[in-house]
Amino acid sequence: MNVINLSPKQLRRAANIQDKIAGLQKKLSQILGASDEAAPKRRGPRKMSASAKAKIAAAARARWAKVKGAKVKKAKRKMSAAGRARIIAAQKARWAKVKAAKKA
């Protein structure tokens, strides 16, 4: 059942029942000999010291420097003289076709 669909009277009744349950649990723990300190306590967000934050930041910077420094520049690709000659010949042939088409 959805809490949104409950009437105010039903909500108050549910809250009262929840309070009774909490009281009964407390009595049961007293009977069984468990102390209040044994019950888990809620605590806020954990806080980190400034020195711990600085150590973490320094380690992260070192990791990034290692990654960035490890990159090796790729060697430039060089074209052979024969390959360049083939490209030049093909380009000259294309231009010859274009010029022939213009004259016709």
C-alpha cells in the first residue's frame, strides 16, 4: 500500500503503532541484557582530513602524469617515391580528362 494514498487518520495510527514497536524493541533488548550502545547508531557522512585529501590528490596527479607521459608520438608515415609517382600520374590523367571534356 502506498503512503501517499493514506488518510491523515491512518497515518497517525501507523505512527502510533511504529512508536509502540520501537518501545517494545527497547524493552526486549533490556530484558535480554543488551545495552543501548550495542544498537547501531546512525552517523553522518565520513569526514576526511586535509592531509588524507592531499595524499589522494597527489596520487591521482602522479597517475595522470604517468599516463600522459607514457604516450609516444607516432612516427610520420612516409610515402615511397614509387607511390608518389603513381599518385602524380593518376592526377595528371584526371586533369587531362577534364581538359579534354572542356574542349569537346
